[in-house]
Amino acid sequence: MLSVIIPASNEAGWIGRCLAALFASDPVPGGAEAIVVANGCHDDTADRARAMAAEAKAQGWQLSVIELAVGSKPGALNRGEAEARGEIRAYLDADVRVSPPLMAQLALSLQPLAPLYATGRPMLPRAASGITRAYARFWMRLPFYATPAPGFGLFAVNAAGRARWGAFPGIISDDTFVRLQFEPGERLECPGTYDWPMVEGFAALVRVRRRQDSGVAEIAALHPSLMTREAKPRVGRWRLAQLAVKDPAGFGVYALVTLAVRLLPGRRGWVRGR
């Protein structure tokens, strides 16, 4: 069975579309359940998730909705895991929309007994903001996006893989923490795609980029041995110059966001970008 855990904090504008896409998936071998953990919400995220119950049942999915008073993504993940019954676990952000074949592909790829991690191929929908479009265009040419199985927004593990760590720790970057529990050869990318929307506007890009950089730095400080599994090629100055020549506008926005993260004060830790 596949258990899909969806932490959701004030995601009323996204959770319906996320669940609709999930329940429209191709049949998952062994069955599937979705567990939405609404944490620290001040909107109707939980009610909107519950409103999808009939659609879930019609498509053969089981749906549970849990509400937590405190907003905490690690706390939501751990609470969802306490309810999960599947031997295969997937962790899905509430603003992500999966393509129909992806969840079945994940379940099939994680059937072997050896520890494995799997995800799909992330796609960035066209942003409304020209700033975000330029940033995303350049960002998609960088090594992390091109590296197989980056796993941001959606990742899954089998039972042996889940045994690699205990409870989710109280850190910023849960996706990086889990991905680096696995050697590159243990990380699989299924051909199915999923839509991962980038945040809109310069200020939001700076907030999210600061969070991402802080998350990686935190793991490097707390779990330095994990960083040896990154296997992400570096961007040398020559390669960066080539990319800048090909897309000067994208490079300009990316450089400004990078500079703002380094020079402007901002809140450290987990923050919402939207």
C-alpha cells in the first residue's frame, strides 16, 4: 500500500487542486491513502481537504484529514506517519500537482527490498510574474535541477529506505535530509512528472532562497556526513559565464536574488514564501 502524507499550513488555495490531481492518478498497485495534516492553519485548509472525500472514494483512495494547532512541517510529517498504514511512504507538498502515471510508477519502482528513494521529474508551470519567469528559466539550467531525482516537493521511500532515519528532525530542509540518506545509485527518477510552482515576485524568491540556503547549511553543520552523498556538480565560473551569455535577463534576476539573500537581513529558519 502507498501512503501519501501531505503537510499543509494555510494551503486553502492549493489543497483542492493537489488532491484532485492525486485522486486522478492511475490505479496504484496495492491501494493508496492520502493523509492531509493541516498544521497551524488560520484558513479552511482542513475543510477543503475533507470536501474531497467523495472524490477520493470514487477513485479508490482513502482520505484522512488531521488538524494540529501548532504550525510545524516536521511535526506534521511525524503525525502523518503515525497514522500511515502503507509500507511505501510518499511525502507531497500541498501546492504540487502530480501527473496521472506518477504515483503508480513510484509504487512499482519501490517494490524491491533494498533501500530505495524515488521521485518524478519536476516541471515548473509558467509563473505570472516576469521576475519569477526569468529566475526560473535560469534556475532550471543549474546542476541541481538537472541532477536526476532532485525530489523537491515530492519524494517517496520503501520500508527499508524509511528505516534509514527515525522521526523527522526539527530542521528546515526535510527533503534534502531524506534525499541524502541515500547514495546516488539508490535514488530513482520515474518518468512521470509533477508540477511544482515557484513563488511569485522578487521578495518571495529572496525569502525562499534564504530558507533553502539556510536548510542546506543547517544539514552540513548538524549532519556533515550526509553531504558526501550530494553528488551535485558544481557550477564553475566559466559555466556560469556561458549561462549568463545565453540568458542575461535570467542571470541578472538570479544574481540579484543571490545578492539580496547575502546582504539583506531576514528571518532565518522555515518561512512561507507565498
